[in-house]
Amino acid sequence: MDGELRAWCEREGLMRYAAIGDEGGEAIELVRGPLVALGPGDGDFVEASHPAAVGYPGKPLATMTLDDYNRFICCWLEAAVAAGDARCIQCGRLILAGDDLPDPETWDAIFVEKELVGWMIVHFDCKKKLAKKLKGLHPFDLAPREAPRYDLSHVEPPAEEVATDAAEHG
Ligand SMILES: [Zn+2]
């Protein structure tokens, strides 16, 4: 994880820590930064990206609030959907791009800040089962991959009034 991003996540309380004992009885501290789920499987989780690494034109990370970063991740998720890389965390079906999706395909981007900190995409119809799914997710059981890079240099710098915790589609 990028050092500046890690420092920012620590400031925002988004890092999670756990201690385990190794074979010699020494304590090892495990650290997990925020994750993004691109699907329902344990292998579908990737590390959250540094905005500058994908050319995001918004304000610099150091001056971002959590709301600003949420806007960035929403743009990132839109790019993942456009690339055909995003599946519903609940049912695993491909998330479709577009502004006029039929009801069964409409989806939300969701930010979770519990034991697991991260962002995910879920169909409206799949939301009622999401609480159970989240209960079974533990950040230290997951081995997130490096995030795919989507070029976000062309996105409009998001307006402050954009909804921050969920982007609605359809
Ligand atoms: Zn679904």
C-alpha cells in the first residue's frame, strides 16, 4: 500500500489491525487498508487506489475528506463497471453500465465501515441479503489483489453536492 495513502487512511480511521502469534510465540501485527470488492468471492477484493495513481483530477489526497475520497471511489467503480470488471457482491452477476437500466439491473455503490472497511457494488434487489454477507467477511481472511488501473484523468472533478455514500443508477 502506498505510504501517503496509508497515512491518510490512518488519519481517517480506515485501517484495521490484528495481532497474531507466530510459531515462536512472537506477536505479529497484521494491517489491512480499505478494500474494494469487484465480486462476491474472497479473491475478488482489491486494494483501494491512490487517486493520483489513476490521474484523478480532484483535490490532492492530503486535503481530501472521507467524502471526497468516496466521490473518487465512485468514479473508480464507474470505470470498473464500464470495463466489465464489476460483479454484484451478493449474486455475482455482472454489473451493467448505463443510465437507463431495467429494474433488476439497478445497483448501488456502498461504503462499509465496520470490521471490514471497503466499497462494493450491490443490486437494489440484492441489498436485503447484504447484511448476512457482510457478517461473513473478515478483512484478515481476505488477500486483496492490487487494484486494476482505470484512467480517471478525463472524469469531471466531482461537485461538492454529489451524494457521497451511495450513487444511484437506473
Ligand atoms: Zn446482485
